[in-house]
Amino acid sequence: MITSVLVANRGEIACRVFRTCAELGIRTVAVYSDADEDALHARVADAAVRLPGASPAETYLRVDLIVKAALAAGADAVHPGYGFLSENAGFARAVADAGLTWIGPPPEAIEAMASKTRAKELMGIEPLKAVTDKDLPVLVKAAAGGGGRGMRVVRELAELDAQLAAAGAEALSAFGDGEVFVEPYIEGGRHVEVQVMADAHGTVWALGTRDCSLQRRHQKVIEEAPAPGLTPELEASLREMAVRAARATDYRGAGTVEFLVADGKAHFLEMNTRLQVEHPVTEAVFGVDLVALQLRVAEGEPLGAEAPVARGHSVEARLYAEDPAAGWAPQTGTLHRLSVPEAVRLDTGFTDGDPIGVHYDAMLAKVVAHAPTRAEALRKLAGALERAVVHGPVTNRELLVRSLRHPEFTAGGADTGFYDRHLAALTAPDPDPYAPLAAALADAHGRSRFGGWRNVASQPQVKCYRTEPDGTEREVRYRHTRDGLAADGVRVVRATPALVVLEVDGVVRKFDVAVHGERVYVNGAALTALPRLPEPVARQEPGSLLAPMPGTVVRLAEGLAEGVTVAAGQPLIWLEAMKMEHRITAPASGTLTALHAAPGRQVEVGALLAVVQEDQS
């Protein structure tokens, strides 16, 4: 039997696997990079081994270091999690060659299915060899890995070579494999997948369907099980194809077969030979622990002839440290507080006070709800997210709540273009007009009538707040009276540093207030108190290209140097942050007069990368 498991991963999935291991009495071992020295997964494991360095290439993608760590810590099995080396057949073989148990499918199955090009060949599908205008649009896709990395939609033939190079570079950085391929891009389709679980005794379970159509940058945002609105015939066909794919490779363990469903037909996409991020919705519906089943299969035990029966509906939302209104830009900083109502499941790799850095994925947590019906599950999850306490970097929490309540999504059958159509409405600012007043009253609590700055003590006190992340500024006024604090248009029922109660138009409203550094959080909304006098702003030369986020410069446009001519919109610099690649383009046609970016350089938000002097002719 397995007695000690090393998880060759980090963050949320490492903590998830550790939780099941602890319940089964199995000792746990973590590996951590220098950037993850104080990360939750390294703290909760029974033992932890350092991987020197910060980048994935130096740490979580090093087969030799991870196998060495497992042996040094006395582990007898290795769980790969998802991402990194989870679909690397060479890693699976190295684990087995070291005398350790591999908690995953056989290397031969990984080789057959983890490469999307070979998987399609196995399923009788040929990738596009020579792309013409008639084939457009097409999708450039990494052959290895997942999570939206190394994927590009190409609508103009002239862009194909550049997108092939960009996707290959991103895939190499993320998975250690730069192979990419091209396939037709089907618009208006739904991303539907089937969870399979197989043992070494010939049993293959198809544990229902999942719908993962709500995506940004080809990375899933909201997932649910079962997929809504499928005909019984289509659902049966999906399950049959998934089982056929598993049997074709003598599969063992957990895997997911993904399809694009359009016009009532299913198009095979790929098979992920690992546990998926969205596995909790299947666990909730079928009442199983997929990690426990993975361990059972790895120990050679049978699954049982009959798969469990599905009950109810489950929905998962991925909480990201990112600003959807700013091109999904990832955010960094300190996660001061994260909590959700107990009625939902929270899977996370963070605790209060943890830093959110630039090296890894921007996902803070997964929040999962289960209920007897889909409508009840959606309502339950939206309500839990709305009540969640998330103090720290900007997140997509409001987007998630609005998405779960959007009529197109609640009706079922939303496709992968959902955010392309609705992002502007889903991210439109809707600040609570009373939040700044609540912040000011909480700040004023306990002050004497003459405390703080003011022109005349008997006059209303004035404070100004900026709402984050939209930047809206609002001025509020309040007064110190003999009876306490007062403000026009409302009755101040109570005001303390942590709670303000206002009566507005006969309705009593409560405002929870928390202060972390310069930020004030009022019922979850982030505000920044502005100084009485504006601070001087550093002036930038016209045409300056500034880093929109902290990250690493991964490459420059070919031949880019001071003095070269550039065209408006031309990609010049590529930044990578939190598993996402971002292009910095020329703001106008002209001459590059300064270049401060270089591959490998770490930059902070607002750093000057280059200057383009616009052509005035």
C-alpha cells in the first residue's frame, strides 16, 4: 500500500491532494520553489523539499529534482497534480524507474493522448497541414499541456507564422514542449467533456458530462456538471467516445475527454491524461473522491463494476486575481482575507496574509456549489460569491456573480463566445453610492470634534475616495454632532471602525468595513482614500510604453532596436505574468527612440519599456 505521497505540483491542487491523503492516513511531501517558500502547500505537508529557483523551468518542470526530492523525503508514490509535468510520459517513467508508484495513467497512454496531435490521429482526425484562406479561422494549439496556454485564434493568414512562433514559445515555457499544431476553429460551440476513471482490471467509468464553455483566453472560468441541454442521444454518444478513447490506450486512473459541441454534433478535441481543475463538480454530483480513486487504482485495486449514480447539479467558479475590465490583466499584492460561506466548497492554495506573486497562475480559489437542481446550484453559488470576503488584489468576483445570474447562462447552453459578447456589460462599474460614506464614518469613529484636518470645526468634514478598479472618485461629507456622527440624506444608526449602519429611505443597511494599508473594503468593495492635496504625478515622454503589470520580458520583436521604424499596432514586446502572455504594441507609427526591455528582465507595473516617437509626416 501507498504510505507517503509527494505531489509534484503547488498551490491549490497540492493542498487538494494532501487533504485526501491525510484522510486516508497517508504521509504527504511537498516540493516548493524559492517563490513558494512560505506557500500554503509547503506549510501543510508533513515534509517539504526545496527546489532552488523561481521559474517553472528551474523548479516544477525539473524531473530530476522532483524524483530526487521524493527519494530524499522517503515518499513511495508521486502524484503529478495538473499542469507542469502531469502529462509528461518521461516523468512518469522516471518515477517508475526510481522504484516509486506513479499515480496516473501508464506512460504509453500519456504518449498516445497527452500529445493532442497523436490523440487526434488515434481518433482518426488529421490536423491541418497546409493552411489556406479557405481554412480560416484556425486555432493554433500546443500539443502538450492545457489551461489555455499556447493557444491562438488566427483570422488572417498573414498572422499565422507569428502566432505559431508565439504559441510555441509560450508552450515551451509552460510545459517544456514547444510543439504546436493547427486545427479548424469552430465558433459558437460549447466546450463539453466527459470524466473517465479506469482501473487495471478492465473497468472504465464514464462519470457524466461537464460544461466548461465560459472561458477567457481559452481558459475555463465557470464549469458545471452535468452539461445542460444535451439530448439523451448526444450524451450517450459522448460517453461512448470517451470510454472508447480510454480503452484504446489501456488507460488507468482519472482522465478527461474533451469535445466541442456545435449544431448538435460532437467534435473530439483532446484527452487530458490527468485530474482536471474542475473535477470537484463531478465529485459533488457523483458523491466520490476522485483523488482517493486515483490512489486506489495506483495500488492495483478494482473500481467496481458499476459506476456511482449522479445526483443533483454542481457549479464551480474560478476566483482569479485579475481585472476582467482591463483585458484580464493579472493582479499581484497581498491577499489580506479570503472566506466564503460554509454552504459551498472552497479549494485554495492561499491563506490570509499570503502574497500573490507573478510567477504562477492567477487563480486564488475554486468555489463549488451543489444542489438538487441547476437553478438552485446557480443561485447558491452566486449568493455565496456575493457574500464572500475577498480583501486584496482586484479579482473577477463581481464578473462571476453577474455571469451566474446572466439570462443567457441561466437558460443553459451558453457557448465559448459568451464573454466576447457580454464582457462590457458584465464589467460595467456599479459602485454602491453609500460605500464611500460608510468608509468615511468608520474612519471618523472615535475622533474628537476637533480631531483631524478641517477648515472650520463646525463645518461638514470632507473626504474623497477612489473606487477600485474603475477609478471613479466620490466626495462625501459628514458632521460631528453632540449626538455622534451625521450625514445628509441618511440616518447614521451606528458607526464603528468595523461596522457602519445607515438608514436610507426607511431601509436599514449594514456596511462591513476593513482597512488594509491604503485600501478600505466596504462590503467587499475596494476604496482608496485620496489625500487632501493631489500628489505630483511623474510625467512620461509621449509614446512611452509602460508595463501594464509586473512580469517578465519573454521576448522582443525580431530586429527590435533603438532607431528602427515601427508601425502602429505592431507587437514589440511580450511580457509573461501569472501563466499569461501579454503583447505590448506600438501606439503609433514612428521610430523607436528608447528600448529598456530585454528578455529575462523582471519589470514592475508602470516600468518604462520603450519609447516610440510618432512620425509627424
